[in-house]
Amino acid sequence: MTGLEFETLLKKGSVPPLVLLYGEETFLLERSLALLLEKAFDPSLKDFNFNLFYGNESKGVDILDAAQTLPMFAERRAVLVKRAEGLNAAACEVIMPYLLNPAATTCLIFVAAKIDLRKKFFIELKKRGELVEHKRLYDNKIGGFIQNEALRHGKPIDAAARDMLSFCVGNNLQELSSQLEKLAIFAGNRARISMEDVLQVASSSKAFTVFELARYLGMKELKPALASLTTMFRHGDDVPMMIGALVQHFRKVWRIRELLDRKVSQGEIAKEVGIAPYFVGEMIEQARKFTIPELRSLFERFSRSDISSKSGGDPYTLMHGLVMQICTGMVE
């Protein structure tokens, strides 16, 4: 079951007695968990009807006892087990009989980043409860997320504005949601979020600044790239975050360069790489400025710079060197 399907289930009033929320997309997972807890018990009675455990610290008996305890002054209690992948074999054996016959008055929730679905414990949990996976969204799914998130905040968003926001912020769902909340407020009484709104609001975010830097680097525009870099350091931006964003951007540039060399059409490139139509022309223009050997050398530099940034290298010198190499080919 996907997170969206699970949210639909909860909104219909159904609260399963056994739930496993797992996956690497923590933003969506935490959203599902918050909605589930909201439905599972009365928050005003939290002290009586809610227990939190950590799988890597539990022997199983504490979880079992809490799950078998009757709720007080309510019809249901919730028991949450975070880091469920850390439950050892002995703890799983203790809890296993409960999975076969869960209490109707308890919602037992397991949360994990990664799980082995071949293990007997999770096989039984899948049979008796709801397994909800939260995968990281592919780039070509970000547009749909933005559209749905805008509607969640009460404002549809124009296609060009959606594409601009995706291009500026990337696939950081937490940041996208935050920006859309601001955009919905900024739009006020207007019916839709426009491109102008995005330019006014999102341009003030750190995410916009780093993707602005990526655009300048992709076009090999040294002067504005250095100005953008200076602004980011003035705002205290994190170097590993900068490098991560640049890696993400230039991974697309590399893929587009490969597709151009194969004479793939612009429409197929947009589909293959997951680029919004509004920006595909600009991304192709960037890709034409680089050869495959240049990009290979650049990614080696990304790797070295990332390691240096985490082992005491001077942050500005590292990033200045990267900007110079990308725009001029000069290695400092």
C-alpha cells in the first residue's frame, strides 16, 4: 500500500490494529504517521493511551504488555515502535503471537527505514496488518506532488509555476511543502498560485539559491555564479548540501548529454530525465556546453570536494575551486 492509499483509508475512518510504515521518504512517512496517530487515539488522553518504544532498545515484553493493555476512558490506545528494523530475533519471537491475534482496542504501529520482508516477523505482519511503503519520489513524480500539495493548501498552481518551483527546489519534499504553504498565503484572495508568486516567494529560500547557482554553473557563467556562491556563504549555507544539490543537477546534465549524443528528441529527453517542459530547452542548452569526459572529471572533483569538506577543508576555497573548474576548466 502506498502512503496516499493509506491516507485515503484513514480518512474513511478505518484504523487498522497493526500497521508498518516504512521507506526512505521520511517526509511522507512522518505525514502518514501523524495522520494515523491523530485517528488512533484521543490526544487529550495521550498520557493514558499512548506508548512509545524503540526497536533497538526493546526486548519485546514491554511492547507486548502495552499492546495488551486496555485503553482508559477511550475506545482505543496506540503503541508506537520506532526503528522497528532494530528489533532482535528474541523480541520478534515475544511479539509474534500478538500479531496472530491483535487486540481490537489497540493500534500497534511499527516504523522503519528499511526492512527485510523475507523475515517471518514481517511476513506475518503483512498478512495480519497494513504495510505502507514510502518510496523516494522519482523526479518525474515531483510535479504531481507539487500539484497535490498546492491543493492541500487550498490553491491550485499554474503549470509554469509548478515547473519553476520544481526546478528551483528540486526533490526536497519538506522544502517544497514549506514553500507551497508560503505561496498559498502569499497568493491571498487570488484563485491560483502563479509564476510571479514563485519568483517572489521561493527566490528567498536557500533551496532557490543553490539551484540558481547550479543554473549559472550549467551555463558556465562565472561572474553570477561567484556572486551566488558569495550570497550562499553569507547566509551560512552548508557545503555538503551545496555539493549534493550540484551533484543532483549535473547528474541530469550528464544524462541529457548522453541522450543528445544518441540523437534523442527533446520530448523524449524530457520524459526520460523527468524534466518539466518549461525547462527542458534550458537544460539541453546546458548539456551542450559539456563533454562526457568533462562531466566525468567534474564528478570526480565533486567526490574529492565532499570528502575534503567533511575533513576540515576550507569551505569557501573548496567551492570557489569547483565554480572555477566548472566555468573555465581551471583546477585550483
